[in-house]
Amino acid sequence: MIRKLINHFGTTLYVQIWEHRLKITNIQTLKVIDEKPLLKVDKHKHSAKKIMAYGNYPSAEGINPFSHPRTLLSDFYVAEKLLKHLFNRSIQKRFYTPSPRIVFHPMEKTDGGLTMIEERAFTELGLSAGANRVVVYVGRELIPSQIDFSTLYKKHTTNQSQ
């Protein structure tokens, strides 16, 4: 109960996803992170993958989890690691930082809308990256200062139950 109350006052992040661009806007502070959606991983034979760099780094060799010919999400694990890092950069750290609320907005490859599988994948991606609630929004670009997460969430859950 207390955790729900604290999370209610948490940050809302507006995450716009293109195949070669990822833009995260903190709705409360209007801080923007606009980067290439790349994650550079160093693979050793006898150890776990080590993350070397995120986003706009000098080396062009990286994994883009949002690059696929048919859909916008191609590598769930890499996307999760990338988003965790960028969410942490987007949120001001305090003694206790509530989990963010996320509005995912796929900006391309949405002709005809998203399938239920794509919506579920984006929802699960947001939750596994640390969000407490996720809305997947398809439509015109939103103005960050006018985003009301509660309204979007109610509309989203109402549409899903129909």
C-alpha cells in the first residue's frame, strides 16, 4: 500500500521509439535524452556479457534492439538493458526513487496499428526495465507538458478489455 502511494508520485517518462533513434522525455522535469538505440556488448568466452557502452558512443559497432524489417522490437534482452540505463539517466535520484510510469510511443512501423503481441511485448519490456505501469500509445506525437498518464492509462485499459 505504501509502495503504491509512493509510486503514484513517481516520474512519468515519454519514450518515443524509431528504428534508429530513441527519445526519452521526463514529463516532470522536461529533461530529454535523445540517442541512437545502441548497446555495445563485450563478449568473453568464459564470462558473462559485459556492457561496454550505451547510445551515442564513438564506435559504430553496437546492437540495435529496435531494428528489424517487419517490427520495431527485435531483441528484448538488449532493449531491456538499454532502457534500464536510459531510465536511470532520466530520473533524478533521491533517497528512495519510485519506479517510473512509462508511455511508449512507437513512431514508425505501426501501419494498421500494433498487434496485441507487439503491445504486450512493449508493456513487458517497460515493466522488466523498471516501470511500475506502462501505456503503449499509437497516434499523433504527444506534447510532453500535456501528458496525463492517468487518462492515457484508463483509456488504454478500457480499450484492452473491449
